[in-house]
Amino acid sequence: DVKVTQSSRYLVKRTGEKVFLECVQDMDHENMFWYRQDPGLGLRLIYFSYDVKMKEKGDIPEGYSVSREKKERFSLILESASTNQTSMYLCASSSPLPRTANYGYTFGSGTRLTVV
Amino acid sequence: DQQVKQNSPSLSVQEGRISILNCDYTNSMFDYFLWYKKYPAEGPTFLISISSIKDKNEDGRFTVFLNKSAKHLSLHIVPSQPGDSAVYFCAASANTDKLIFGTGTRLQVFP
């Protein structure tokens, strides 16, 4: 069964801490994405990567950075956690175009981060 | 600017009836649309998709309709079941690897 695995389901961190969220996929996908989900705001793209060591900013990159040293792993880093970064964080992966029958994202189970 | 909009944040439907979830988009370059379903504390899972060359796609109880002239798509679930209670996101792609998601509609199916 193909998988996107996020290292933690629940995290509680203190304001100002540096936080690492890890995501690993076993589908050999080139593309990986980090989203956050907030009530009423849907899924908002933070960062994405089309290849190893490559990254691009999404719609809300402020306060975040990412690392992709290996194809299967995409890490999201909160440089100095703040309370407004309390959210559900979702990692996803996908194959690149052209579209095949499997076009679309495979998501991880999410990490519920609370910053206190 | 929200390119994909789900104007109904919630919907409540009786078991056995039809659920209709709506989605509007503004970008005429979108050529592929998907619906995802999300349970609490889980990641979204793919439900059904449609290419812009079609106006309907069916998979069991789920049918997606696309009206390109109105820039509108809808997801029909017939008959609705309690296990369908979840948040539904529509998403769109403009021939890129990146999906643009709507804000979601919470569907509750009651007995």
C-alpha cells in the first residue's frame, strides 16, 4: 500500500522553538507539498518541491522553510514557532505531468501542531 | 484571490437522500478538477475527478458534473450514507503539477 508518512500526529511546542515536521513517501514521486488546513480557509500551500534540493514558495511561506535532501523526504521547518502557526499540517506527494490515471495528490495523515 | 470557491461551509442531509456539493472557479485555464474527502485527524483522500473535455464523470454513488460556461462543478452523492459525513474539498489544476483547493464543505448525513 503506497504511503505518505508524517512523523508525528500531534505536537505541542512552545513559542520561539524551532520545529521540524517530517514527511516521507514511498511512491518515488518527484513532487512534494506542504499545506496547512485551518477552519474556513481550506488548504493553503506553504511550500512545494519538484525535485531533490529544489523548493518553491507557495501562497503562505512566511515563517516557514523547507528541506529536500532526498527524493523521498520533505521537511517543513518553523524557524521560530508562533501561536498563529497552530494548525493541521498536511504533506502530499504526486507524480509530475503528463496526467495518468493516478494524477493527483496522495496525502499523509497530518500533524496537528499546537504552539503555546 | 480565491480561485476555487466552495460557498457553502456546511451541508446537512438525511440518510438515503441526495447530497449536492458545489464548487465555483474563476480561472478559465483550469482543465482538470478533483474532489477530496477528509475525515477529522486524517489526510484528504481522492474521491473522483473530471477533465474539462467532459461534463460528467460517475463512480458508484458519486457523480461529478462540470459546467464550463458557468465555471461551476458539483459533486452528487446518491444515496447519502452516514459514513459520507466528512469535509469535501474541490481542487483544480491548470495543466500544472500544483492543485488549487477550495475552502471545503462539511457534509453531515443524519439518520
